[in-house]
Amino acid sequence: MPELYQSLSHSRWHCKYHVVFVPKRRRKVLFGQARQRLGRIFHALARQKECRILEGHILCDHVHMCIEIPPKYAASSVIGFLKGESGIAIGRELSGK
């Protein structure tokens, strides 16, 4: 059972969150090139915040994600970071810059 928990300097933890992103008015914008690249982008951004995406599904109008977030970060700040930075990154990639 030790592999189930992770540890920081003074704590052992096991924090998983189920997150769903939905674009405004559930527009079907997550398809084609954007859908293919979003998985890599989400994983790279999660590593920046010392998080790990355990499972994820990108559908045409929403994203399901099971993410492990260390307790030293607020879940809302990590999710806000993922949503904001992924939008910026996918915009840069698809515009060609």
C-alpha cells in the first residue's frame, strides 16, 4: 500500500480530483488538430505544477480529467492554470506562431 500514497517533506497524500471543462454554450470546438494536441499540452502543463493526469477523455464539447494534485497547491488554482495556459498554447500552435 505504500505506492498508493505520495509524500512531501511532512505529509503523505492521495488527492485525486475529477474535473470537467466545458466551453461556453457547449460549442463543439474540440475536434481535429486541437483535440490531438490538447492531450500533450495538458500533460506538459500538469508537470509544471507537479501534478499528474491519471486519466482523461477529450470529447467534441467537453473534457473529462482525473488529476492528482499535491496538497500544497489549491485545486482551483491548478485547474485555472491548466485552462488558461492550454487555451493560450493551443491558440499559438494552431495560428502557426
